[in-house]
Amino acid sequence: MITVVLVIHLLIALALVGVILLQRSEGGALGIGGGGGGGLVSGRAAGNILTRTTAILATAFFITSLVLAILANNSGSGAKSSIVDVPAQTPAAPAAPVSQ
């Protein structure tokens, strides 16, 4: 189950990076899709679609992150324990010197 959610999480992350790179940048010519020439959709419609897609992907990324954290916490409750839960072992006292 963790593997499936992890693969979905990675695909969402890659899609999120792609959608962010397609958006028009505000400052310089940093965006890949920021060209001014015509296209399939107008600049305003493309901006709305990309903004909405970014919000949906970001929400999905957040949800899959939470699901992965919950699944990892539940699957590790058996034999594994935290280093904080294990009490510190005190070293054995050295043997007293033998006097003759």
C-alpha cells in the first residue's frame, strides 16, 4: 500500500513541477510557457487553467504526504522502536584493582 501511494505521490510531484514551469512568470523570462504568441487558449484562460491545476495538484500532494506519514507510522509499530524510547545503557563499573 505504501508503494502505491508513494508512486502516486511522485507522479503528482512531477506533474506539479511541470505545471509550475509552464506558468508565465511575473518578473523575468523564467517561465517556459510564457511566450506571447497565440496558442490554443488565450493568456487569461491558460492562466486560470494552470492556476486551478496547480491548486489541485498541490492539494493532492499535501494529502498524499499525510497518507504516507500515517502509513509509515502504522507500519513501523511492530518490532521497530524509536531511539528515544530505548533507555540508555550505563557502562559497567570497572573491576576494582586487586591488592596483594
